[in-house]
Amino acid sequence: MTDTTVTVAAPARHRLALRVLPALLLTALALAGPWLAPHAIDAPVTAPYAEPGGEAPFGGDQLGRDVLSRVLAGGRELVVTSLLVAVLVTAAAAVLGAVSALRPAVGRIVERAADVLMLLPAVLGILLITLSWPDGGRLAVVTASFFLGVPYAVRLVAGAAAPVAASGYVEAAAIGGERLWYLVVREVLPNLRATLLALFGLRFVAAVYLVATAGFLQVGPQPPAADWALMIRENSGGILLNPWAVLAPSIAIGLLAMSVNLAAAALVPMTGRKAVPAL
Amino acid sequence: MAGSLTTTAQHEPAAGAGRLTHAALSAAGVVVRRILLLAVLLAVVFAAVELLPGDAANATSERGESAADLAERRHLLGLDRPVLERFWDWMTGLPTGDLGTSARGESVADLLSRPFPNTLLLGGLALLLTLVASVALGCWAAAKPGGPLDRAVSASATGILALPEFVVAVALVLVFALWTDWLPAVTLTDADGSPASWEMLVLPVLALAIPQIGWNTRIVRAALADEAKAPHIETAVLDGLPRGRILTHHLLPGALPTITAGLATSTGMLLGGAVVVETIFNYPGIGSVLAGAVADRDSPVIAGVVAVTGVVITGVLLLADLVRAWASGGRA
């Protein structure tokens, strides 16, 4: 069943690896970044908004802290939070999507939930939850991103699971009296590996967007933490004095979002490419 | 909305009175369904604000304030009333334009009445630009499927659709405002609180629209590719019709429902992104109100903004339903 999607011809697999590699490298760099930072991230090294040169190749930020060190250190929390959201959303959507395909009543509830959620822009949703839960911190951001992402993801999995759920061997197992969880875990989900991998990539992109935007709107990491989005907000006042204090974290977020999205798009199984791309 | 549906039906000579009633009924059904979904959203918003720890009186409390002061403010803001009573007030107040009271005791509707039209202007212009640019790029890419141009457009669209708006905005400000000095980086306002000139709108609209153009270009391109597989298109090509005519008379009308659905999805992204972009350009919209709400942890304000935004998106989705009904009706 899965053979057609898993066995890819060698050149195609080579191309796929090339498209996924930049995203993997950038994620690894962001995770390892704090260990590579040459200076402390919370102590001034230069004058405020000092131009690049000498000790600080990207200059200083609004308090004279080393921009290079803060950029190296400022990606880990974004990447870890986004990965956590992507894992949680994909896992919940996998189970709920497979159940929706097997039990149409559940599927209809999920459809309605997605219809309601369409009326709530994700950025406003994350503000709603973080402002209503002032002490929530990172947990509030993760919770908000989770609930804002799950209905769409379930819709995608349910769509991919429908043909599997209707296939002879699943029906045979259902008639044979197998329990629902057995059908979900042993019969349906193993055939959706390619879809789930692509979904994980797409949810990671969506999470990077949301978590970074939350950081920029100052409802995510709080100063003096080093965080790419927060750095852009904090240093925008000195953009004329040292553009690198804003430009470097912008490039970092931009490259991360672009490379992960290109990797996720390459992972989407050919058979699953619908007219409306699912994000 | 029932009126527009009936006019379409009149174009067809075969349409009888029964068909007209049917169209009107199904249109009414769509409206009722959309309003119900909106009501559910508003109930969810109330529940989220209510169930999460922390309330408006708590959020604005000064350091060293006594428990009695806090209870006093809770009473002033009406937070000590029973949950069901407050829920009823919230749901019944919304249709009359009452969006509740902010943590500082101001009416949320008054707070939003001046900035919200500015945000709608920004979002509307961005939606228009998204429509024009994505249809043009999608058609351009679809002209030679699989060619270098098609691949370049598709790859760049995929690359930019995931970019957060504030990253795009930073790039635009650096290039067009600081290095070339062509456009203003900060929005100046008139006495009535609206942007002083059209130049102020260019960069915010671009920053909002660019990621959405990426997203919608992919949708247009994919919808055209799906439509090109239809048998009547093949016949038109074999009949030797000019390419431009096939595109405008056969491909685009067929792809219209998908393109509209994509744009409707973008409306939410544009209104959410507007909050971010307005902060960067100091644009006088709801973003500036929300920036204050973030500092005060003022949840009633964000709940009010979500309610108004929900109404706008419901309107756009209704328009999209209408276009879909019209497109499929014309084909039947």
C-alpha cells in the first residue's frame, strides 16, 4: 500500500534531500546557536547601536549588546516552541483525522470547528489567549498555536485517510470486530506516513509564523531574552544607526520560514497535491 | 443577497418560479448558517476570556493595590455579576454595537470606531492588490506549464507565502524608505486621524499583500492546471481558439470558485497581519489600539476586535458563497 509513495527513484530522492537539507541545517544551527555565541547575550560590548566592526561583526543593539551573539542565541526558543507545536498538532490531527474518516459524525464536528475558526485570524487568536492568560508565558503561546492549528490539520488528515478507511482491508478489520483505536493506530495511520510527514513540515512553518509574530507583538519571550522577533521590535528605533541589529534577525526568520516551507512543499506526496494547497 | 441570485436566474429562460424560490431559500440558508457560525465564535471568545486565569480588573491593578480596591474595580467593571448574565449581555450587546468595556472602563466600541475603518482600508487595498497580482502571476505561469517561468513563479510563491509580515515590512522599509528615500517609513495622520496621503499606504499595503500574493498565486496556478484537464478545454484547444480567449472565457470562469475561496481565506490573514504591519508603520488602525491592550493585558479590547473582525470575515465569506453559487449556476 505504502510502497508507491515510499519507494522513490534514486534521482528523485536525491532532489528531495537537496530541498530538505537547507531547512535541516538552519534548524540545527538555530538549536546549537547559543553555544556558538562569542559574547554574553545580556552584557554590553559596544556603544548602543554601534556600527559593525572590531569585537562585534554585526555591531551593537539598543543597549550595546553584541548583535551577532544575540542572533546566534535568539533562534533556539523560536525553533523549539515551533517544533513542539508542530509535533502536538500533527499527533492530535493524525488521531482525530483517522477517527473522522472512520466515524463520519466526528468528521462533521471537526468540519464545523474549522468553519468557526476561519472567522478568527490566527494573530488575533494568539493575542486573545495570551492577553486573557497573562501568566501563561510560553505555555499560552503553545496552547493558542495548538488550538488554532488543529482543525485545519484534522481536515487535511481526514481527507487523506478517507480512501484508506474505505479500503477493503480496513472494512474487513472493522467487520472482524476490531476496536476503533486498533483501526486508527494499526490500519489507517501506517498508510499515511508520507502525508503526516508533509503535514508536520507545513505545521512547523505555520508555527514559526505564529510564534515569531507573537514575539514581535511582545506577548512571547520578554526582555532581556534574546529572540529574533523581539530583537526586530526592540531595535527598530535604531535602524538608521545600525541596520544590522534589525536586518540580521529579519534575515534569520525569513530564511528559516522560506527553507522550511520549500522543504515541506517538496515532502507533500504527489497524489495528495490538491488544487488548494493545505497549510 | 437573494436579489443577486434571482437576477442570475433570470438570465436563463428556462428558470421558473419554483427555481427562484429555491434559490432564495438556499441563499437564506447560507446566510443563517454563516450567522450561526459567527455566534459560535463569539461564544468561544467569551469562554476563552472567562476560563483562562486572570481578568481585566486584575490586569490593570497597580502594585500595592489592596484586595478591597480590586474587588471595588471588579464591581465597577461588572465582573462580579454571574457568568450567565455577563454572557447574555455580551451576546445580546454585539448586534446593537456594544462591544463591552475595556479594563480601563472605556467603551470598546468607541475605542475602535475611528481606527477600524483605517484598518479596513489597509486590508481592502491589500486584498485588491492580492487579487490582481495573484491572478496575473498565476495566468502568466500557467501559459507555459512546466517551463522555466512557471517553475520560477511557483518556487518564489512558495518561498514568500510563509514569511511573517513584519519581516517583509523590515525589508521594504530598509530598501524603499531608508536607502532610497522614495516612500515614507512612518504614517503621518490628518487631524481626523486618517493617513495624510496615499504615499503613506504604499509600504503597509505591500508588506501585507506580498505573503498573500504568494499563497494565492499558488492557488490560481493550481486551479488553472486542474481546469485545463477538463474535456471542454481540450476541445477548445483542438478547435484552434486563441489562447487568450480560452483563458478568459473558459479557464478562469471554471477556476473562479477555487480562486474566490483562496481570497476569502486570505481575508483573515490580512486582518491579522494588519495588526502587525500597523505597529511597524505607526499606522492609525486597530494595531495601535491592540498595542495598548497588550501593555495593559486588556482582554475585553481584544475580544471586541475579534468580534468585529469576525463580522467582516463573515461578510467576505458570504460574498464568496455568492460567487460560487453564481459560477456553478452559470454552468448548470
